[in-house]
Amino acid sequence: MTVVTATELKNRLGQSLMTSMAEPVFIEKSGKVQNVLLSEKMYREMVERLEELEDLVWGTAAESAEKEGFVASEESKELLGL
């Protein structure tokens, strides 16, 4: 894990950009990590993984609701004659 101060980032941006191609670069300001520098590839991979996890959560919730007797909106409309 690479940690740089905001001042170091400003003074050595090129080096931090190169490092971020291989691993996240955590940026400290006032002694606390405030930001993270990621490569575009790493960012896209993280977004894709988060979307997969979100789909899994919603799918599991839908399965659970169905087991408890809830029905999908289309099935609800059919049951109501709409």
C-alpha cells in the first residue's frame, strides 16, 4: 500500500500516476487519508465488481420475497385482472 501526502503528490505527480497503475495510492492531508488515486482499469474493475454484488443482493432479496409469498409486478397485475 502506497501512501503519499498531498504535497508529495503535487511534487511527484508522475511517479504517483505510475504507481497507481499497479496499486492504489492513498493520499493524506492533515495526517489522514482523504483520497485514493486509481488507474482507470482498476476503477472500472471495482465498479464492475460492485455492480455484480449489487445484482446479487437484489437477486437474493427477490428470491427471499418470492419464498415469503410476494409476487412480481407482472404477476400482481394478472392476479388483479389488469
